[in-house]
Amino acid sequence: MYKRIIYENWHFIVPVVSFVTTVLVFGIMTLRGMLMGKDKAEHMSRLPLE
């Protein structure tokens, strides 16, 4: 009547790869934001207003 879902080895890899990719993308974005120079940050913050 009710069957339990049986995960195979490759089923575990997909969410892990997705999570690692997300962490890397947001980590790189955070590092670029933190290492950005003050003049560049000021210029970027005024772009929508110019």
C-alpha cells in the first residue's frame, strides 16, 4: 500500500551540488562587495539616480 522512497547515491548529490553552488555564488558576491573600494561603492550607489 505505502512504499517508502528509496534514495540512491546520485539522489544525494543533486541537492548537495545545488547548495554548494548557491553558497559559492553568494560568497563571491559578498567578498566582492566587502573588498570594493569606497569610491567604487559611492559610484555604484548613485547609478540609479544619474
